[in-house]
Amino acid sequence: MSVEDAYDVETREAAPPGRRSASPRPHRVVLWLALALAAAGIVIYRGIFTRVRAAGEVKAETRELAVPSVSVVRPRRSAPQQEIILPGNVQAYIEAPIYARTTGYLKRWYVDIGGHVTNGQLLAEIDTPELDQQLRQAQADLATAKANYELSETTAARYQSLLQSDSVAKQDVDNAVGDMHAKKAMVDSASDNVKRLEQLQSFEKVYAPFDGVLTARETDIGQLISAAGGSGGNGGSTRELFRVAAVNPLRVYVNVPQTDSPSAQPGVAAYLTMPQFPGKRFPGRIVRNAEAIEQTSRTLLTEVDVSNPRGEILPGAYAEVHLNLPAPTSTLIIPVTSLIFRSEGLRIAVARQGHAVLLPVALGRDFGTEVEVASGLNDGEAVITNPPDSLVDGEEVRVVTLGAEQRGAK
């Protein structure tokens, strides 16, 4: 039995006999209406509250998603020394072509390519029959000139003696003395001609000018040789006979970029690596540079001398030259993915207090995956890596992770 029914029973029992009790139904209707309104209010409130809360969550989530998530990296300082690798051209320290200074036929040669020679070593002999004949003729002319001079000298002395007794005229004495001087000049001329031909005859033997290796032999036995600088009218070819190269030490020339040229000074250590010697280093040192920037390539021609006592490095070879250049100043290094190219210039984005700040910077050297920042960036900044193209200055950002470089540094 419900509460309302129990209340009706009690009311009827308490009422006097012969009198009908009042009907309780209006009270129940009011109570039911109140309960219905309360239930409806609860349902409406819960529905409105749920919608408002969902809308707030969607709004907050939308605002949160609108903030770009970025990863940052801390720039690192460059090392006090930097190693740059440049292609180098290996050349002999001294290299000279050997030409003939006389004309004739090659009689024999004594050293072939690859032979090690010393200064003054005989390389070849040239047979010069025409020169030999010219020398013999010149020697005969010299003997004739000497005989004529001796006769004129005797005649002049005799005339001078006769002049003291007035036996000859003074004019005859002067003629005799003048003839003697002319004959003396002819003797000197013939003597110089003999010396010239003897010197040319000495070039029949070809000698090495310095210690080195014979890298080329361009002649053979029986070949007609023309003297270098001659007209070659005898049918011979004016060409080099041999080529000698001094291979210890060696010169290696590299073109240092303009940005690194202030550090490429004499005394800087270097070493060579070559593909035919994997894992092997050949130490060297910078000895000089051109002191001028080449205008077409904007590089500084630099010479590195490398010791080659065993002759392992061959002139003309390709080598990679590793230069340990001292850094003029310690600079900041960042990933190349941090760069932003805008119409107003190059920019780098950094995260400061939850907002992105775009900084104009000037770059230095390019290391491939990293670049050097010459100016515009402070040490310790949180540099944003892979920034979105739509990023603007002052935009709110959320730092989610450290970049791979920063994690590696830790």
C-alpha cells in the first residue's frame, strides 16, 4: 500500500460517523506535477550542461590543435680546429724536360723510364759528324791565324828596329804594327770559334740535371736530333729527349675556398689520402700560398709539401688533402633544416616563452647537413627544426620534443 492510500484510510477512520471525508486527489496531482517538472528540469539541465561542456572541450581542442607543435635543437659551438677536405693535384717538386743542345744522331741512351738518376749521371750520347768536322776546320783556321800573327809580329818588330836607324819610313812601321794587331784579332776570333764548337761538342753527352726519376723518353737510337732553339732545317725534330722529375718531396696544390683562406697559412698541418692506399695517411704541411684570390673560382691556390721517401706517391696522381685549419672564431652550428627562406631574406625561427621569433641571420660555411651561423643567433637559443612554411613572427608554438641533434648531444 502506498503512502497516499494509507493516508486516505487513516483520514476516513478518523472522520466522525455520518460525515464524508474530503478527497485527497488535488494534492496528489500537484505532487505529481512537481515531480514531473523537477525531472524535466533535471533532464534539460543535464542536456544543456553536456552540450556546453562539449562545446568548450571542442573549442579548447580546436585552439590547442591550432598551435603548431615544433621540435627544437640547441646550437652547438664549432671546434677550435676544423678539417676541410679538398681535391689536390700531386706534382713533382722539380720537373724538367731535357733537350739536345747540339745537332746529330742519337748514338745510345743509358736510362729508360722509371729509372732513378743522380745529378750529373749520363743519360745519352749524340753522334755529331758535322759538328766534329766544323771543329776540325775551326782548329785549322786558328792555326793559320796564329801563323799569320806570328809572321806579322816578327815583321813589325823588325820594322821598329830599322826605324831607329832611319832605314825605313815611319809609315811602313805603322803599317806593319797595324797588320800585327789585325792578325791578333783574327787569332782571338778563331780561338773563340773553336771554344764555341768545343762547347757544342760537349753537348754530345746528355746528363741528368738533378736527382730524380726519368718519367719520359721521347727518342731512340739513330734518331736525327735538332738542337733546341734551332731552325731544324736539317730535317731533325726539335723535341725533348727525356723528362726528369724530383719526387721527394712532392708538391700538392689545392684551391682553398675564400672563406677559409685566412687560416691557410704556412705551417698548418695537413695529410693526404689516396684511393689506392685505403686507410693510409701521408703527412704534409702548408708551405706557401699565392697571396691572391683567383677571381673565377674565388679560391686561394695553396701548396702542401709531402714527404715521399719510398716513392709511393706518383706525380700526377689525384689525392684528397685534409687541412686542419684553425678556426678564427668559435661559431654556432645548426641543422640546415632550420633555415627559412623568405622574400625579405634568410631567417631562423627560435622558440621563446611559447612563441616563435624569426631572426635574420648571416651564414658562414656549409657542411652539408649543417651550416655555420656567422651572426644573428645567440648561444643557447631553442632553434626550431623543420619549421612550417606558414610560421610567422610572434606565433604561439608548442615545443614537443628535442631535435635529433640535441638528443645526440645529451
